[in-house]
Amino acid sequence: MLTHGILNAQMAAAVARLRHKDRFVISDAGLPVPDGVEVIDLALAFGVPRFCQVLDVLKPELVLETGLMADEARGTEAESWVKDRFDIPLTYCPHDGENGFKARVKGVRFVIRTGETTSYSNVIFRCGVPF
């Protein structure tokens, strides 16, 4: 039995399949997910687990190049959670609309759904390489 790292089997397998330039999402409890995108649903109740807790679990496991958040997340606690944990450039787009955050979820490898209820606690990460 594992004694550290990601214990959720679906999440561990999905993270292990990530390659350079792959994109994935960590979302709040309410982000709509397009058909065909795998959802790793960790939400147990509103607020459990927190967005920041999932970031903490993923941080030692991945090399990331960039992150994308909604314009509406600028200056919020959600943005701080990402910036405080990952030294990567963040870009922003509108939450809604043809080229908005929700539209850009299409084509990601998977979405990790948290129980977070803080508005705009969503990020699309793009993977890097460790060499």
C-alpha cells in the first residue's frame, strides 16, 4: 500500500499519463465539463476537499509550464493559492464566452473536481518536462 503521494487511484493514473504540453484542470465544485472529458471527482461535500489542498498534493508530483485562470480570478484568494504554490506564468481570459475559460476546458486530458466553493477557483495547467 502507498504511504505517500496521491492515494486516489484514478487521479494517480491520470497524472502518470501526462506528457509535455498536456493540459488538465483543477476545478471548483461547479465548473461545467464538456462531454468526453474525464472527470476525477474528489468532491465529498461543499468545501471538501479544498482547491488549495489539491494543489498541495499535486505540487511535488508535476513539472508545469503555465497556468490559465479566468480574468475574474485576478486578485482573489484562488489566484493567490496558485501563485503561492507554482512559480509559473499565469495568463487570463474571460470566464465565459467563445474563447473563455469554460470553452478552453474542451480538449484537456482531465478535470479534477474539488469541493471548493470559492468563486473562480479553476485553473488549466500545461505540463512541462523535468529536463
